[in-house]
Amino acid sequence: QVQLVESGGGLVQPGGSLRLSCAASGSIASINGMGWYRQALGKERELVARIASGGTTGYADSVKGRFTISRDDAKNTVYLQMNSLKPEDTAIYYCNMDLRRWGESFANAYWGQGTQVTVSS
């Protein structure tokens, strides 16, 4: 089975930084798009950032200029560097990957379990 494990969340003061990581393990042949989503209490899950297999990135307006998504295909890992954090960034962050397993001719979507990011003074 494929598993996505997230790390890097925690409590940080406004203006601080965190770096989230999400590593996929299992019988993985290739990974297409990767992304980060977040869900604050009482709100719906929203897209934060996406990165395509070719490296093209996209960001939500609320995080543009502060967050950077990157990927390391050799490690089957996606990162989210979060700088200049604001209290509004407080949420559970989920990683997502569209990946293909060995023996398959198609990709499926996989999700991490979520990691809490709290921005507070």
C-alpha cells in the first residue's frame, strides 16, 4: 500500500517559519502532481499550493509570496516552506499526490493524514 507521511507542523509565532514535508512510500512508479491543502476549524478544505511534475507551481492568493512548494522526486517528497506566517494560516495541512504504482497504467490520488500548524503569539 502507498502511504503519505507528513511532518513539520507545530506551533509558531506570527512572522515565523515552518517547513512541511510529505514523503510517499510504497511501490511507486511515478508521481504526477503534488499539492498542499489546508482546513481551518469551521471551514472547508482549500488548496494552498500545487506543483506539477515539470515543476510548474501555483499558489492561493492568500499565501503567494510567503509560501514555496517544491518537490524531490528521488525521495518521493513534497515540501512546503512557509514564511511570514500569520494567525490566519492556522489550520490542518494535508498533502496530496497523484501517483502511479508499479504495474499500473494509471495514477490515483493519495492523501496524508494531516499535520497541525498553529500560528499564535
